[in-house]
Amino acid sequence: MDLDNRATHGLHTVKEEDVEGDIENDAKGILNSDNGAHSTEPLLVKRRNTTSQIAIVGANISPIESLDYEIAENELFKQDRRSRKKVQIFQYILLKWTFALLIGLFTGLVGFFNNIAVENISGFKLLLTNKLMRKQQYYEAFAAFAGCNMVLAAAAAALCAFIAPAAAGSGIPEVKAYLNGIDGHSILAPGTLFVKILGSILGVSAGFVVGKEGPMVHTGACIASLLGQGGSRKYHLTWTWLRYFKNDLQRRDLITCGAAAGVAAAFRAPVGGVLFALEEAASWHFICLICVWRSALLWRAFFTTAVVAIVLRAFMEFCGTGKCGIFGKGGLIMYDVSSEKVQYSGTDVLAVILLGIIGGIFGSLYNYLVDKVLRTYSIINEKGAAFKISLVIAIALLTSCCSYGLPWFGRCIPCPTHITVSCPNTDESGNYKSFQCPPGYYNDIASLFLSTNDDAIRNLFSASTKKEFRISTLFLFFSAVYCLGIVTYGIAIPSGLFIPVILAGACYGRLVGRLFRSISNLDTGLFALLGAASFLGGTMRMTVSLCVILLELTNDLLLLPLVMLVLLISKTVADNFNKGVYDQIVKLKGLPYMEAHAEPYMRDLVARDVVSSPLVTFLGIEKVGNILHALRTTGHNGFPVIDEPPFSDAPELCGLVLRSHLLVLLKGKNFSRERIPAGQEILRRFAVFDFAKAGSGKGVKLEDLDIEEEEMEMYVDLHPISNASPHTVVETMSLAKAAILFRQIGLRHMCVVPIRQGRPPIVGILTRHDFMPEHILGLYPHIKPHK
């Protein structure tokens, strides 16, 4: 199993079988340690090592490892750089932009396909229900409505339970973790991509209070990862040009573009997609915009989202005649509110401020309840696929009962006289659903419940319709959607949080607009938009990207000052209670996410205070048997390489060698009977791409090695494959400063060296697990975490 530098933080070396057994124990004790876990702790708490090497990915427990964003500058790499020709550099640049084009193209196609599928499946279900309602076959209508929902839900759950558990949930926390340097099993696998697309269509069509926007971010990342695998030796797709992308650094950039493309496809917001990738998905880039988010990557992300917008626009023009459902209407604007004139006074601003304050409180409460629900559902999901599917079907039945049953509490309202649309509506969408009402009347509760989520938001955002929905209807719908959104998230289907939050926020905003009608002149549709912004700010805790996304969604630039104001207020209020929902979920899943800032107590510690021992090191020219023993008995991924006399005047650190590189080197069997440098022999026998990271196929494993007994006593030169310039810090460096450096550079290993000569050349190695609060507070329980 491939883990980080240490498989333990104790004072002994963990054997490989111990590590595997530890994972099995963790899977059995998912919710609590032996002493019980506090309600704010991650779901996975190990008995011996609190910074677990496993995490919850999707709906299953999976092993995790760090990513190598640092380029190993060894002799092979330097030789390859020197030998590159201008045509190869041109190929590399051309491929980067070609991949950006393909990511945008495929993500746009998937986004279009998702919308068409959801609109048509949901439309068929709602038309069938309305047809039976008009015949006064009410029980049959409910049976058809609930039956369709449960079948669709069961299919989505079965896909996640049996094919790709990593596809469950939003996927944004996993993408955030990947871009932060954490890789989990099947996060971006082809099977995950397939289930994410199909499961999202089935889940949204089943009437759940979920969105396809979060899964689209994961889908875009999966598409980018699939394109950036660097080819496949298994399927003989090893085109020479693709070799440049066989490293985590290049894949990270592609996946960043994929995440931006996913947002652009979901919301038809190309600029918002770039900003979302900058602010949320790749948030570690945001620390140093100029240094880290290189201008080339920024342009590629922008180019990718522009391609998505062009693809969507082209296909919507194709579907403009109505053959493809409602998706083909309205261009790139999903909820156009630009027809309403925006004029506001001081009392309107006060109302918006109050809206933001309450929205922040509701948003933080939403996050708190989602956290509790996820903890509860994890107990059920742990029991197996049958329990996962049963839970999904139960929530589908609950949602169907609410959607079909609550409209019966509404009364029939006469259709307004001065409108340009039909009332009541005869198709699957629209503001005026007849439900059980006679001709000329509509049921306002049914107009919200018996619609797709997008249509319900469109109805709430509709301008110049102040009395279309009664106050009691808005309160009932808000209560139901708020609760259903909470209890739905966490079941084993692909599900996004954006649409549930926007839906609840829009209803809340419209309700406030109705209540403040006597003191505010703002249209209730505009209040709905501001309410959605307040909920998004209170739950997601993003500002810049959300502001732009909302403006691109609604086509109303005049609302920019109010949207900015309400986002800032709601985020500020909510930050006083808890973290953003995605940050909470990342912690809940046990993903060792490196925060943008160091914890205050880290200033009182230095680097040597958290490194573990004993440290496994290799000599520059090491015996084969010693290397095999270390690989078999540890789960380390990086090993310091030390030169000693006669190869140096004194012991000195000459580099860091990766486990994967050692396996390739040993498989090549470039051994010698004497402890002598290999010289140019290794450079002639190996190329730098022989040591490149394997794609989705199988890399070299320890079991693949066939070392003879006599070869165990032979020697191998590690210098050509060792990173001769690893990042090092002195042992007395503040742990807070070391943590910031580790995160900003995107490291996997940080070497700690002594401050004085005459001591061993390396004190230890820091990995991301050494910076986790669970590890530090476990070593120093007297430290107050909120100092």
C-alpha cells in the first residue's frame, strides 16, 4: 500500500501488514475510537495514529496518499531538460492548449446532455402525473409519481453502491482535497465519471432536493484527469507526446481547468467558473495569485470555460425550436431578472442588510445540521450496499410524499388577468399549476413542489408577480425544502448543494420581500435573488465567485452592489458559528487538508517538535537487500539519501528518493558487486519517463520485483534518481512558518536539517500528516487549540 513518509507517528517502524490491519480496524471503528469521538472530530479516528492514512471518499472508506506536486530534479530529469529540442517544447505547449480545448468541449457536451436528460425524464414524470390528476385519479397519480421517483432513486443508488462509491455526494470536497495534494482511491477514475454523470441525471430526475451543479464540478475534474493520464501502457496508448503529462503537477493544472469547466457548464457562467476554481476548488492557489496561479494557467482555465460557453450556446441554438426541452430556451441566462428595473433607497438597503444577517444565521445552521446528518448516515452506509439503497428509497418516498401531499393544503387561486403565459399551465413547467383546481384557477403550492428544481427557482425569481405565491405557501415551501435539502445530502447518490441552497434561499428572500412590502420598493423576485445570495454566502462562504456566478445566472448587473453587500454580511455572520460546508465535509471525511493559514499554537512549536523517529535513510550507494527490507517493512514514500566517507568528507544529505522510483530502479536490476558509482550507465539504461507516475493503469509494485538471493548483497547507485534539491528547513524553524511554506509550495516531503554541524545531516521529514491538529495535539495535549 502506498502511503506518506511515515505510516506511524510513534517511535517505531510500522510493518506493512500492521498498516493494512490498521486500515481494517479503522473501517470497523469508523465513527469512534476506543474512547469515543467528539461530535466535531473527523469520522475516522485511529487508535494509534490519529492522522489516519484512510478517509471517506464518496460513500466508502478508502486509502489515501499525498501527491507529488514537486518535480524531482534528479540527474535523469536534468539530462532530459538539456536534451529537449524546440519542437518538443512546441509539442508540449500545443498539447496543453489542446487538452484545455478538449476539456471544455467534453464538459460542455456532458453539461448539455445532463440538462436535456433531466428535463425530459422529469417532464415525462410530471406530465404523467398531471394527466392522471386531470382525470381525478389521485391515488394513481401519486403511485405513478412516487413510483417513478423511487425507481430512479434506486437506480442511482445501485450505481453508486456497486460500481463507483466515490461518485456519491457532491464531489467538490474530493476535488478540493485533490488540488490540495490528497489523492484517494477512484476519486477521478473513469468508473466514477460514468456513475457521476448517469447517477446525477437519475438523482435529480427522481425529484430529490439536490442539484447537478456540484457533480458537474467533479465530472469536469474527472474528464480532465482522464485526458491527462499521459497515455496507457495497458491499452498501448503511449503516444510520445503524452509523456509530458505523466506527473501530478501537470494533472493538477488540467484538473483545475476541469473544475472551472464544470461550474461553467452547470451554471452557464464561464467567468464564474474560473473564479470558483480560483477561490474554492484550488483555494491554495488563492494565497499567492501572481506567484502560484501562473498567468498561463489562468488563461488556459479561461479558455476552457469559454469553450464550454460556446458549446452550450451552439447546442441551445440547435434546440431552440423546443425539440430538446426547456433547456433550449433563454440562451446562456438561466434565471433572467433583468426585465425589472433596479432602484433602491435607504430602507431597501436596511432590508437587504437584515436579509443578509438572517441568511448567514440560517446558512450556518444548515451547515451544522448537514454535519449531524452526514455522521448519522455514515453509520447506515457502513452496513453495506443494501442499507445504502434502502436509505435512498426511503428519502425518495419522503420527498414524493411532501411534493405530492403538501399541495393539498393549498387553496385554488384565480389566475391573474394580465399575464402573457397560459394559466393554468398545461405542460411540465410554468408558474401556474392547476393540480386539483378547476379551469381558471391554479395551486401556488403545486407550482413550486411539482416542478423541477430549476423551474421552481425560475418561478421564485420571476419579476412583477408579487402576489403569485401566498406568504403561507412560501413559508411552507421554505420549511420543506430547507429540511429536505439537509436530510437528502449524504445519501449514496451524486448530489450537489448549490441548487438546494439557492432554492431555499430564493424562497426565504421572496418571503422577506412579501413581509417588507410596506417599507421596501424592491421587487419580490429581486428579494428572492438576494435571499439566494445570502444563503450561498452563509453555507459556501465564497464571495467573489458566487457574486459573479449569480450575475451571470440572472443577467442583472445593476444588482451587483446589493449582491456584494448581502454576500459579505452573510459570510461574516456565518463565520462566527462554523466553517463553510465544504470545509466541514472535508474535515468530516478525514481528509488531511492543509489550511491556508497556520494554527496559532503552531507559533509556539518548532519543526523538530513534531517529526517522528526512527527515520529510515539510505546511503548514496546502497545494498539491494537493505532497500528491499525498508520497502517491505515500511509504508514510507520518501527516503533521505545520505553520502558518507569516502564519497564525502562528512555525512551529508545528498537528496531524497521516492518509493516509486526505487521500485522502477530495482526492477531494472542495474546492480554492481562493488560499492562504486554507476556513472553514465543508469542514464543510458533509463529515461526520465520510465520513472513517471503511472496513469490509471498499474505501476510497478513490490510484488512485481524478482530479486535473486545473490542480488540481495549487491549494490545500486541511488544518486541518478534522487532529488538533489529537496526542500529543507532548519529544525528550529517555527512550525507555523514551515506549515505555510509546505502548503504554498505544494510539497509532499519537507526535510528537517540540524542547525549545527557534527550531528546527523537530517533530523526527520515532515509530511502533511505532521501538520494536522490531531497529530500535534496528540503529542502535546496541554496545548490549547484555540489560543
